[in-house]
Amino acid sequence: MQKLFFPVALILSAVLIVLLQFGFIFMLLGLLPSLVAFYIDHDPTKASFKTVLASNFAAMLPSLTPMLQAGIHFKHYDVSAIVGDPGVWLLIYSGAAAGWCLIYLCRFIAHFLITLTYEYNILNLERQQKELAEEWGQQITGQPGA
């Protein structure tokens, strides 16, 4: 898989340079948080990087779509209006920030949901135990003095 990454990235970059022209530089600048996530993530699966990249790229799509459409039709697209708009940059980097929030908040949400499920199961089992004790008597609980 590692041997295949570099040639695929090189071919994809060449295609994007042809299609996006100066928009390719815009895309590289917009994906900087994902590049940082790639180097920070030491996990072999790069799960954090993938999460940040997906959310960062999703935030870039509204800006990249007109550039890609112009590139497919071999028309020039003026990138300076998008590059100069701080709202676009805020949206793009907020997407990356949302990816980092997903990484850090999902573990707490998952912990809460698992704890909630286990607590429900415990209460359900205790209720069933109480029903059995009422039906069969306290001797089936296995508690001393019953």
C-alpha cells in the first residue's frame, strides 16, 4: 500500500494541476490542516488524519466545485476572488476544526452511550432477578440469610 501511495498521489496531483490551474495552490493551502494531521497522527491506520481530511475537504468542496467545472470545460477561472475572501478561509479551516472536534468529542459521546446501555442492562437484570425472587422465593438468589 505504501509503494502505491506516491505514484497515485503524483498522478492525482498532475490531473488536479491541469484541471484547477491556480486553484491547485488554493487547494493545497486549504488542506494544510489535513497535512498537519497527517504528520501528527502516529497511528498506523491514520484514523485522525482521515477524519480531519474528510471534514476539511467537505468544507472546501463549495469553493472547489466551480474551479473543477471550469477546468473540465477548459475555461479560465479567476481564483483571486475566492482566495481574497476571509469567509471562505473561515469556512475551510472551520471544517478542519470540526474534524478535530469529532475526534475528541466522539470518544466521550461513545463512552456515555456505552455506560448508558450497560446501566440499562444492569437495571433490567436486577428487575428480572427481583421478579424471579418474588416468584420462586429468596433462596434462589444465593445470598446468605435468605
